[in-house]
Amino acid sequence: MQAVVQLTQAENVAAFKQAIDGRVKALANAHRLFVKSRWAGAELRELVLEELAPYRRSDGTRVKIKGPKLLLEPSPAQTMAVVCHELATNAAKYGALSVADGRIGIIWTLTTDGRLVLNWTETGGPPVAVPTREGFGTRVIGKMVQQSKGKLSFDWRPEGLACEVIIPVKETQ
């Protein structure tokens, strides 16, 4: 929580409060899943669905999610909750989720050497350009992924943002 608060900056108090509120809710969602599993961790699919619930359509066309069942321990689960929250927030403000026809695809795999590879792809949104500065949300997820000893990459393609997050995980049962 300290890292989330310390990395948050805003133009004014209301914007700061809104940014902190969203990040705290993302962590709270992860903690709710921890309670459900008796603190074993959080199932990645549930975590992703929870963060993207406000943007999904009942017909499943707006958000596509694919990946094996994976119970993440608390630390990587919290990282992924904040990553998904920040990516969804940015997509809603500037990317694919800011327009009616925009789409998000989230696919993850688990490598044989114990790394979670999550790919976030946006399509159908406004044209994308490489940002001239790093936003607060990008800094937050960058720091969290770095603390997890992972890697984060962005591809600012004209048709939509593609992001890859790689973090080491232990598969729990």
C-alpha cells in the first residue's frame, strides 16, 4: 500500500483521491479472493474478470479472456490486480474501452520455468501514438512488476496498445 500511495501523483486532491481509490479497490478485490481461498491466493481468471467487470458485455464480445487455471500466491496476485486495474483505467480513458467498438484481449500462459506471461491487447479504439511522457499508472505497474522481479513491455501500435507482463510465480493448488 505504501508503494501505491507514494507512486500516486495527481493534479489536484480530487484526482489523487480517485487514483488511490481505484488502486485500493483493486487490492481489496484481490484480498476478497484470498479470503475465499483461505489465503492460499487468488485465481487469475477471477482476478481479471473482477477488474474488467465494469467494461464487459454479457455477450462476451468486448473483453476476451483466455488462459489456464492458475491460483496465484498473494504477492503476484496483488501485482496482477493492480496491473489489470491500471491497464483497464487507461483503456477506458484513452484506449479501446473509451469507444463503443473497442475490444480487449487478455491471454496468459505459464512457462515451464515458472513464469506467468500475460498479454493485454487493445483493438478498435482510437489511433494510438507513443506517449511523450510516462503516466502515473504506468509508473505504478512498472514499479510493482519490477518489485516482483518481472518484466513489463509496451507496444504502442497504431491499432491499439499491446502490453506484456512477465512475473515469476509458484503454482499453488
